[in-house]
Amino acid sequence: MSKQKSITELIKDAAKKSKVGAYNKEDATHKRKVAWPLDCNIGPGLEGATACETKIGYINGARGQMIYRGYDIFDLCANSTFEEVSYLLQNGNMPSEKQLNAYKKKLTEYRSIPNTLRTLLGFEIENMHPMAALRLGTNLMRHRLTWKDSDSARPLAEEAIAADEDSIPMETQPYGEKHAKYEFKKHKTGRPADVRTTTDDGESRDTCIRLISGTATLTAAIARIREDKLPIDPDPTLGHAANFIYMMTGRKPTKEEERVMDVCLILHADHGMNASTFASLVVASTLSDIYLSIGAGIAALSGPLHGGANEAVIKMLEKIGPAKNVEAWFKKKTKKKEKIPGFGHRVYKAYDPRALILAPLAKRLTADEHGEGSVFDTANKLEDLVVKTLGKEKGIYPNVDFYSGLVYRSMGIPDAMFTPIFAVSRVSGWTARITEYLQNNRIFRPRAAYTGDFGKKYVPLKKR
């Protein structure tokens, strides 16, 4: 049995275990069609709110179920590739062989961004957080690859509808009107005559593919620059996952590493209306372009409450030390009622399916020449303890971040690059959701509950 097939079998075994800890019930929020306006219970931070409809991704946290465009995540990871899955997210269907080859050809073409990298090298990337550098890099891509920054590209202000005008009908008490009188229509600006013919409008399917390829190239280059090394040109003979490892580490990955990275990219490609996806959609809803919308997603992901948890897991495991120390460490942690990184999730009350897939992959990678086996033993012992004590009682299980860091580190990837890898994958979901939302766009305009004072009188400065 080949190593590649054994990984497939590991994923199939994980699929069989996915029922453990899952509740046999449907998700009450799942509806075939939403009748707007919708009544729902909303908590702080818009928790529980339904903001839009989507056909891209679905999560049933009680069942530990994760779906892309109708396909189960276990099935995709066992049988598909990132190129195929990103095409699926973008287009809504699995590609034919001809369509997939054409898509791969574009990914290969757009992976090379020498002019953007040349500009990026002019900044002190080695002294920047890699997520800040990545956000800068996407802005530089926008400047180089689109005509959005030209003077003649700006739409006429008198042709636009103001955001506040558009929001008035739905704010009318108590529920607003059934249909808004002012609707945003997608404003299409023709190509200005004075711009390069090689640039695009920042709003097309090609823009999405440029970002999927370019973000991987930028992330790999940032990793190299941080280690005082020059970026490496992509290899046109390698696929997306293999190229990413090659451009980052300087060595061509083994077939096993390529397969594992492919699985990791599939797993992180989309995950509901999380903070970074929402941030991307909010910016896109103003009719900004896709590059700036993706920049907003990267900015949201850079926050420690969203990205970076797998780095915290690695630090925690190193602090614990050998597996024999786990029980004593765990007792101290639970006594203080402190949160354990890598466990629990806002959505899942069963095993995170991504963690079920990553756990055996981490075990496989750390068991051989990579020398991280002892860290995996510690992680495995900690998982057993947490699940036995908090799993059935509180629905706390490992999440995707618990094992992903071990997988990345085993491939020679620095800890600081873990969150940028998240972005390299998630840009496919961000762009898919942006293009879907813009088909029936409505600018986001939630309200805040005012809790301040009324009736205050102005006091002149000298009398205060």
C-alpha cells in the first residue's frame, strides 16, 4: 500500500469515527429558502443573526458535519484536490477534466507575480507580523494587477446611491417596508482608456483565481524573507500544494507531504459566516473591489481571537513537556478554570471533523524523521483527558487548531506562518462568498442599541 493511499484510508477511518459524540438532530437554522425579513434571536456581536443566504458551505455543529456545495468534507479530503475543491467553491459544480485543466493552467500562470514581489521586497517584511505583510502584499497585487488606482477608474459620485438612503426603509419602525425603495445595483465601470491592457477590474472570476494563486506565492515569499532568504519562483510542473511547500521551504515536498498539505488546504477553504468571512462581505457589500475585501478578511484573521490558535497549542504542548506531565498539568488548569487552547468551538458540540482528519495525519508525520513524536504523544494524552472529562458533559472536543500546528511544523514550516497558511486556503472561500453575495447585494447596515444620555446642554469651554 502506497503512502498516498494510506492517507486516504486514514481519512476514511476518521469519517467512520465522526459519529462519536454527535447528536442525532437537525440544525434548526437550516432552511431551504429564507422568507425575509427574518425573526431570530441575536446576541452581542450579531451572534445568532442570519445575514444572508448561501449555497457555498454549511456546518451542523451538533452533528460535527461540514459541507461544501453539498459535498461532505470527509469525501472531499479522501478523494479530491485543493484545485478541484476551489473550483467547486467558485463555480458551484465539480469541474470536468477539461475545465479542471484550464483552471489549473490559470492557477499556474497567476502564481508568478514578480513585479509585486519586487515591490514587496522594498518594505521591512522581516520586521513585520507575517499577516500584516500578507495584507500589504494583496494591496500591492491590487495596485499592480488592476486599474482600480487610476484616476479615471473612480465611478461618478452622483451615480451612486448613499448607504444611509439605502438603509432608511428597513429602519422604519417597527419592521420597515417589505421592499426597500433604494436598492444598490452593481456599478460596472468600463476599462479606462489610459490603463494597461494586462490589468483587470478587481471584480471578476479571474480576480479570484489571481488571489488564490497570488496569496500562496506571497505567503511563501514572506516566509523566505523573514529567514533572510530570497523568494523562490514557482515550479510550473508542481501542483498548488506542492508549489506552496516548495516556494516556502526551498525543497520539493515528498508525495506524502504534498498530499497532507492538499488536505489541509481543503479543510480550511471555507467555514461558515466566521469573522473574516463576514469582514470580507461587509467591505464587498459597499461595492469595493475583491482585493480590498480580501484585505479585510486577512485583517480580521490576524486577530488572536480568530487566527493564531494553533501557535498557542504548540507553545502549550512544549510547556507541558513529556506525556507523563499531562495529568498534573491538566488538574492545575481545570482547578483554575482556565481555557485549554485547541479545545471547544463556538459552532461544534461534537468532534470538529477537521480535527478528526488532522489527528491521524499529525501522528503519521510526527512518527518518522521529523522528530516531533513526543509532542504528539503529549497532545494525544491531553485529548484523551479532555474528552473523558469534558466531552460528553460539555461538548468540548479538539478543534481544527489542536493538530494543524503539529502537521505544519512537521513539514518544516515556522510557527509564525501557521495563520498565513489559513489565509492561503480561506481566500478560496472568501472570494466564492463575495461573488455569490454580490449577485443579490445589500449593503450591511446593522444597528447599535443606544445606551447613552439625552438632554445634555452644551457648556462653554471656559466654564467647564
